[in-house]
Amino acid sequence: MPTAFSDPVWQKPPTATPFQSDLGSGGALDVVIVGGGIMGLSTALHAARAGLSVQVLDGGAIGQGASGLNGGQVIPGLKYDPEWLIEHFGKERGEALVQFAASTADAVFDLIRDEKLAVPFTRNGWIQAAHTETALKAAANRDRQWRARGADVKLLDRDEIAAMTGAEGYLGGWLDRRAGVIDPLSYTLELARVAASAGARIAEQQKVVKLAKEAGFWRVATQAGADVRAKSVVLATNAYTDELWAGLAQTIVPLHSFQIATASLPAELVSKILPGGQAVSDSRRILVYYRRSPDGRIVLGGRGRMALPSSAGDWAHCERALVRLYPALAGIAVEKRWFGRVALTPDHLPHLHQPEKGLLAVVGCQGRGVGLMSALGKRMANYLAIGDATQLPFPLSPIRPIPFHAFRQVGVAAAITWYRMLDAFER
């Protein structure tokens, strides 16, 4: 969703051709997937490989949403640690969910390797940087839990994190070597390419405006006038969910993630800033996340205003964070500014819904969508193919709109402002 004030560092190749498919065949498909992001495309790829007939419908262009606009951090796990997941979901489901969460980065990098995807990537880990003693204790607790499960992780002291990031202000942190970084737009486009090669049909600029159940099939109508029938429908629109299905959009709080990219760094700075190529997210209430791009830029992002940007000044908070972390970058130009949309749920977990037979919806990436949605798409495809709910890592739950949803968004905006102020005092 580029605008006059949104110029992503990730660029679609000029040779890329639009995805188009014949929507007028009249025959019923096994599944229609609404949304051509990572979730929808991963589901499409694996469903097609399972022998299902698949049609993906995207309201814009592939990669135009958050799947192609994010920071490209591929992080395993969830917001919660293993012990919390087991306590919350019970031993059997909790253990299965921990194993699934541990595998999400593998899902991405294995796919890149096995399918020979043309996707720039580095798999040297992700650092969760701690700027307070409380955050450092939380990192130690997380390290204990994942090390007990054999994960390739390490607790970092002040000197180690300073050497690995080159940033100022951290007391320590946690390194998860299972993680890495990719070019998210290349990954999304390549997912679409291999899904199409596997037999999935993909159509861009086909916004779905109506769903109806007729004679045991779902009828899916688009704004452009197309009409498709399928046994099953998957709503994979996440933060871009609209009123297509009543109440679904009110189960999430969509937020904008604003990002910047510097000019390519000179050699003397490249050797000092993220020399190992890791990704970083910090422990602030309104966290920032950053990495190096393949062409030597620093890419940094964080939560921005709820409204769409209206000037380059809407990225000022990112530029301030950049210089706070790296004073030496004060004279380096910021050349790219862009934003994407993320979806949060009240419990900070992904939600899977099946409001009617044959209709599935997935919302709530919680900022870890690259790995999470890649891995979840395979599980969704298995469920579509054989109908076994044990294939799903998360339980199917009813659609429960957030009470006073419109006011909740106002409250979140106020909370972001308040938390940003508190973070400023904790420099």
C-alpha cells in the first residue's frame, strides 16, 4: 500500500508479472483463500501439493500488504515462553504448541532451501536486547526454558551485546540462533511463484466483497464481478480484515508499523554495527527492531501513529531511536520510509476461527508473522485436506469481538503515547 510518503526498501523486480487466473470456469474448487500474504500463500502451496484445487484472491497486488512490507525478521517462538504455554493450554496441547513454535523459523529457511527460492537471507540469529534489569531477568528466564528444550540459544552480558550490536544502552540480552532475516517481499513473491507452480491459481486485484453458503458450497464474489464456488474458504487477511465476515474485524486491533532505511553504510561503520548480521528487537514498551539489509543499510522499525502517515515527520520517532542507539549514524541519510499493518489480539496469541463449516479464519500475527504464518499455512492445508483438527497447533475458538472496539483503538493510541514517554525516561 505505497503512498506518497511510503517508499519501501524492498522492491519488486521490474520483470515481475501480475498474477492472473481464469475465474470464470464455473466448476467448484476445493478451497478459495482470501488474502495473498504469507499465510494465504503458504496454505495455498501446501494445499495444492496435497492435491486440492485452490484459488487465491487478493484485493491488491501480491506483496503489497504487510507480508511484503515487514522488517524481514524470522523469529521462532511466540510472545509467551514454554512454561506459560503449557500452563495455559494444558500439558498435551501446550507441549505440542511449544514444539510448533520452536519450528516456525525452520519452516521459512527449509522452504527457501528446498524450493530454491530466490530470497536473500542470513541465518545468524535474533537478539532480544534488554535495557533494564527487569528485562534482563526475563531474558534469563526465557533462556533457561528454551535451553532445557535443547534450543540453540545464549544469554548475553553487557560486553557481548555491545560487541554483537554496536548499540548503546543495553545491559545484556538473549541470542536465539534459530532465527534470521530475509527480504520479505522476495519471499512473498517467491511463495506465490511456487504455489502457482504447484497448481494453485492466484488472482490479484480481486477484492472479495461477499460470501454466501449455497447448496453445500461457498459462493465467493469479488468487486470486479467474479463469482467462484468452493467447498471451503480461508480468510487470510489478518490486519487487513474488513467487514466481509461479521465481527471478525472487531476481534483484532490493527496497528501501523513504521520503518526506515538508511543509506548504505560506509565500510568503517559496517564493521561495527551488527557485524554478525543478526536481527534485534529491544525490550522497551514500544519496542524498536532493526537489522542490516543485503546492501548495507540499517533498517529500523517501530509502532507509529494509528492514522495513515501524512508527512515524512511521521517517521521521526524511528529516526530518533536510530540515533539513540547509534550516535555515529547522526550524519547518515535516511533514504527510505514506509509502513505496514500488524494485527494484535487481546491475549497476544493467534486466533483460529471456524464460524461455519467450511469457513476458516486466521488473525493475529503479533509481529512474528513471517515464521508463524509460513508454518501455520502447512498445518491449515493439512486440516483442509483431511479434516483433523489435531493438525492445528491452536484451538479453534469462537469469534468474540472486543467490547467497545472503536474505543479500544483510541485507548491503544493513548497507551502508545504514554509508553513512549515512559521509555524515554529509561534511556
